Amino acid sequence: MCLLWCMGFCLYPTTNTMKPITLPIAELKPALTGLGKIINTRATLTVLGTIKVERTADGWIALTSTDLDHWVTVRFEHPTEGPPSTVLLPYDQLTQMVKSCGKGESVEVESTSEASIIRFPLGETMGESKVPFISPTEFPLVPKMKNEAIPLPSGLRDSIMEAMDCASTDETRYVLNGAFIDAKDPKANYIVGTDGKHLFSANSFTLPLKESVIIPTHKFLEWKEFNNDGEWQMRIGEQYLQLSTRRWRYIAKTIEGNYPDWRAPVPDPATTQTVITLDPAKLDTLIKLIQRMPCHDDRYHTLGLDWQDGQLMLMGKDKPEEPWLRVPVPDVKGKGPEMTIFVDRNYVQKALSFGLHTISLIDPSSPLRFTCGGKQLIVMPVRLEVSPTTTSTPPTSKETAPATPPPPAEQPTTTTPMQTNTNGIQHPTPANGSSTSAPANTDKPESKPSLEAALVQIEAMKTGFREGINSLTKLGDSIRQALREQKTSEKEVQSVRLTLRSLQSVRI
């Protein structure tokens, strides 16, 4: 040891082979499931595909994984004996090895200066697998949070998850890729999530926050094991946010940027014309009924809500040319003028799953508002548009009756995005549903039958829509490519930093 020290090398506690770290399979398997939600299997850096296994001076065992943007750490239930030690192990190999192990068994891990060793049960003996040694100093440092923890009650945690369920997944709208905690009013915070087509908000929360924050969505936060591990506690740093439970800790970079004015698309309650109240005890039954309703529109999943004579009807059909199937909804109360409005059924099911049982309607072209207590979901309606028909020539005499015009041909349904003050969200189309890219069909002879003229105009509008969609697709591809190149550059910079850290650890 003296010779090694004189040559400029130092021995870390991580290479201590006197006492291996014992990992019970009963705790290791679910731990690897949660850690795997962070592991990037396509990472170019080998260290990002590893799990850091460490035993503290108090004997507690903790496992950590990261992708440079997120860190997840889990602590085992009981401490063990042994000196402080740290081992980096490949996630894939460790996961594959424990698949065949029973819940009552354990694996042992340790490191030497040449390799990391995994010992696993093999009948009545212990098998051994060696993997290349990676210095623990190469593992990215876990950000430290100095602020005090903020307890998040179960109601607030549920609202955060519901807001994330309504957040955008479009990388070009990165500021919308999370749940927004609006702390503008210190006495009434709001939790908000939107993708430009529907918006969720919940209030009645007061948190000790000086500034608003955007919590990025991640599949780890939806994991049942993390949600069932006790009360959440939140810590907010300068660039990072931490959510922790009894044994788990999740750290992520906060989303920087100005969240759009989410209050703009929220309709004024004073403009409400019709209010429909559903039975809260039968929302699950209603969700199943909506799932069974026929759907002729694979794009907007159109569902009709028809309020007539004090009765709410669900409207659906298998094919566009078929008549609407009307199914009554039992145990419904309401007041206001009769109205028929069409909406994406997925948003209706989401509102009902959130427990929002009151529906407020303004008119068929204005947003719907689902509410319950301090929660609300604003949904843009789907418009069923019809093509204009040619006007028949006026009769030459009073005795000649005008011909009865044929029924209008139904056009493809459209939906209007919410209007907010951000470039990431689309602005509404004109009220008549026309598109500037669709050429007007003005040179058709009036003698052509109205149905044939309608079909011609449909094709012209479809061509315009295709051209617009193709342009947006190309623009989106260009932006995604730029984002990928930016992330690659950031990872290369991080790689250089890790290399510098490892060089700094060498003492001469």
C-alpha cells in the first residue's frame, strides 16, 4: 500500500473488499424497476448505464440512477454492517441476473481495483460474475437541495398528477411539458396543466413558494410504488426540484421559461347558459358507457352531448353517413336552454375520472367547463361543419314553389385549440372553420348539382389541409432535430466534465 501511495495512487473506501454489500432480492427487484425508468439505454456514456450501489457509514444501503437530467435514489429498509463502500454496476446485467433469484435470496456486490464482482445464489453455492471496474468518481454528482422540505398533502399530489396528465408531450412546446404551480397569489396557489386543447387547474392550495415553478412530467412520477410510499415532500433549488417519499428520492431539472397566461381561455362563469350535474356515484358507470358508444371519427373521437327536455343524451355513430345513436344518461339534473355540443370523448372520460361531475355550457362553439370544488377542466369543442350549397334560382312567379334543398353534406370534424399568449400553442381558426390554405371554389358553374359541388369543395379543402399539415410536419421535424443536436452537445460537454473530474482525482 505504501508503494502505491508513493507512486501517486490513493485507495478509496470504494475498493474495500473486506465486507461486500448484501442486497436482498425482495427489495432489489422493485428497486431496479423504479431505477430503470430513469436509465437511458441509448446513452453514449457507459456510466449512465450503471447503478450506483453505496453503503453509508451508518450501514444504510442506497441505489441511484441518472440520465444527467433526472436522479432517482432508493434506500433499503434496514441497515447492514460494514464500512462505507460504493460500487458501480451495469443495470442490464444486474437486472438479468436477479430475474431467476427468489424473494428470500440475496446477492453480494463488491469492487476491487480491477473489476466489480456480483455474487448470486447458484444452488447450494454462490456463483460469481465480474464486470469492468468503473470508478465511482465518474458517476454524476447528485444535486444537493438546501431549502427546507415542503409537505405535499394527498389532495395536492393528486392535482399535480392530474395536471401532468393534461400537459403537452410535444418537445417544441417544452414549457408546457409539466405541471405549473402558479404562486402569483401567495394566498391561493394554482396547479395547472395544458396542451392547448384542454386545460386543467386546481386551487385552494397555499405553499411557501416565492416564485412559480414548473414540475416536468416523467413516467417515474406515475409509478405506483413511488406513489404508495408515503407522503410527498418537495424541495426547490435554483435549477432543480426534489420530490421525496419515505424511501425514494426523485430529482429533476425544473423547466425554465414563462408559462403562458392560462387564465385567458378559461370562460367567465357569468356567461354560462346551461349547467348539467351528473351523479358523482355513477361516474365510473358513465365512463364505461362512453367507451361503448360507437365512434365514426378516429381523429377527434367525436361524442355528442345533447341536452333536450331536461334529459342528457350521448350521441355517437359508427360511420359518418349513419344517423346518430342517442343513449340517455340516467340521474342527471340540469337547467338552462336546450343545447347540442360535440366534444372529444377522451377529454370527457378524463374529466369524469378526475371526479368533475358538473358541466357548464355557453354555446356549441365555446369551451366546455367540467368542475367539482376547486378543480376544473376546460375542453375545446369539436365542430361539425357543413359545406355551403348553391343557391337555387328565385321563382319567376308567386305560384311557383321553391325547390326543397337537399340536406347539407357533413364535413370532417375539426377542433379549435385554446388561445394563449405563447408561440408554442396554436391559435384558433376562424369561427366559420375556413382555412386560408384552402382555395375558394368560386369558378364552378351554378348548374352543377349541389351535392356534387359540395364534394368538389370538400376535396379542395382536404388538399389545403394536407398542404398545411405537411408544412407543419416538416417544421416540427426541423425543430426536433435541432433539439436532439442541442442535447447531444450538452451530453458531450458533460462527458468532458466527467473526464476532468476523474483526472482531478489522480494525485501525483
